[in-house]
Amino acid sequence: MTDFAISKIEKINPNLVREVLSSSRITQAEKENFVRKYNNEIKTSLDIVPTSTEYNKMMESRPLIKYRPFKNSFTKRGDKILLAKALNIQVNEVDDYIKNVQDSLSKLDSLDFIPVSTQDSLKTYIYRHGSAEQLVEFFDFELQKSNDILKILYKTLEYNNNGVADYFVRPIHRMKNSTLIDLYSVVDKNLKLSQNNGSITEKQSLETSEWALKRIYQIQHNSKFINSLKIKEYE
């Protein structure tokens, strides 16, 4: 599929969205143009509006609140102190430490050079306060190393599990279209790898891929919605 072909699309459906976002023949820029151009059609085809129960649960459990900078900063500062203690380094060294680990992970595709307990501490911090790029990279690593990719996916893309969904429910973390594409690419890639090595069936791979696509779009929708509630939250 080419950018020209994308421009000729007349009807959006979930299978088409999956095909575009998972294609290796379409550039990141073309995918972002597709998401931006057909934003309303995609949301309609995926039926991503949250139920009232999910909305209430999501709003009640938000760990950080917009226009509460002191509370938010205090929470992040406390988490950084805990991570520094776990790593046995100074607080002002945490950011550089995470950056070095991220660089090593990109090159080695492994975190075997640090203990599992340290990996868990880093993941907890990044899933709360890291950059979107760091989140995607650690999410990819988590799926690659998982012995049960379906369990990990269904857990991290649901709220109140300290996973991907909870990262984007925080008001300072908006999910950009580029991040949406990166997240789905990571899911699609790892599901195909698990299918190829026999960990899951083709049916499981397809069904989970479709579910994950809808969930990621829904999380983005919720992220934008939460970020728009400025007056209510300020009051």
C-alpha cells in the first residue's frame, strides 16, 4: 500500500486500519497522515467511546490531577528518591542512569546487564514518569521477554494495573498519533513473533491484535478527553 493508495480510501474499517498501521511498506509520516486525515472515521469504525462504568473508574483512580503542580511534582520527586535508593545512586543521577539504560537496551535488545529487581524498579518509574519514547521501548522489551504475551497485553492495556493505560491517564501524558502508531507496531510485531514461535495461535494473534488496536485508540481518546477537563478539575 502506498501513500497514493491511502489517499484514495473511500471507507474505513478495522482491518484496513490494522493493515496500514502494521505495514512495513508505509512510512511513519504516511501512517500519521492516515490517522490524522481519517481520525473521525477510524474512531467511529472502532467504536471507542468508553462506557459510563469505565469512565467513572478511570476518573476516580487518576493518580495525578491537572492544575495540581505541587502535588504532581511531590509525587514524582518521591518516586525518584525511591528509585535512587533502589539503584544506590544520587537522585540527580537518576535521569542519566535511565538514559544510559535506554541506550544500552536499544543497542543490545537486552537488560541482562542489570538485576531483575532493578529492571522492575526502572519499569515502575518509567511507566509513571518516563517519556513516551521510554515507555514504548520498555513496553517492547516487556513483550519480547514475556512468557505469556496475551496476559501482559490484556493487563497493561487495562486501567489500574500500573501499565500503559495508566501512563496515559495522567494529565501530563498526552498520546500523540506518532505514539499511538509506535505502540500498535510494538504489539503487532510481538504478536507475530509469538505466533511464529508457536506460543500463540494465528487466531489468538489476530483477535488480540484487533482488541489491542481498539484499546490503544480508546486510551488515546480518553487521554485527550481528560486533558480537556480544565475548568472542572481546576475548581
